[in-house]
Amino acid sequence: MKQLDKIASGLIIGFSIPLFFSLSALLLWFYLDRNESNALACIGIGFFLGIIIDFVFLKRWIKFRYELPIWFIAAIYIFYNILMYGFFMGFPVFNVFLGAMAAYYFGKRIHFRAIPEAEHSGIINRVSLFTTSIMTLICISSGFIALAGNGVGKDLQMMAGLNFEPTKEMILAVALVGGSVLIVSEYYLTKIILNKTIQSSH
């Protein structure tokens, strides 16, 4: 299990760095250049820079994965949430699984650092509130896009195989209900997995 944790940590952290620099380079290209012939070169430079950083630091990051600064872990979590959000075109359901991964990590971190049991509930609450706040922002963004975008009703009609086009009111109702379910689910899923991970680590 320890070896599996190392591999998983290496993949999660290792992929995030080249991806981050590739996307950052692409954003710089978009805002400063927009010459299509330079786009791939910018992405390649960003990716190569990320690989170099991984080569220098990744082994140490994996070794001290449960001692990394909280801001670093939070940044990776937010970054993967943005990627997941974009990959599924604003459909936020799959972001819930990232909260589960964060809960597992912090459960292991609590055990590894031998944090006193009296402090567990405070950490669990903070982590759960953090993952829930990110999910809330994602759901708000999804709802805004769904309501503000043109042709969303027709897209939903085709995706769900409906014989009618959903109105703005229907879309709003789905966004509110679905978003609320996801937000509540994220909070309790994070708490449950964190508690289970701590218990199974003893």
C-alpha cells in the first residue's frame, strides 16, 4: 500500500506541473501573441519547463508527500478541479471524486504526522469545508453558464433524448437541485472518507 501511495502521489503531483506550465504558456500565447504558428512551440516550452521542475523536485515531493505545505496541496487540488471542470465541459458531477481523493490524502497525512486525536475533528471540518467551497464555486459557475449560454436547452434536449426543449426555468431548477445535491454530497463524502482513512491507518 505504501508503494501504491508513492506511485499515486508521483502521478498526481508529477502530471500537474507540466500541465500547469503548458496551460500557462498557452494563456500567455493567447493574450500576447495569438500567432497560430507559435502555439505549439509555447505549449512545448511550458511542458518542457514542467518536466525539468519534476526532474529536480519530484522525488523529494514524493518522499515528503505528507509534509508538503498546505498551500501546495490546495493549489494542486484546485488545479485538477479546473481541469476536470473543463474536460467535462462544465458538468460538475465528476469533481466530487477529487474531494474523495483529498479526503484520503489528509487521512493519511494525519496518521503519518501522528496528529493528536483531539485535533482530528478540526482538521476534518476544515478539509470538508474546503472541498465543499470549491464544489460550490464550480456549481455556481456551471449554473451561470447554463443560464447565460445560448442553445443550452437544445443541447440538454439532445443529450437527454427529450421530446421537448427545457426552458430557462427548468434549467434553473435542475441547476439548483443538482448543485445542492453535489455540494452536500461533497461535504459528507469528504468527512466519511477522511474518518475511514484515519481509522484504517491505525
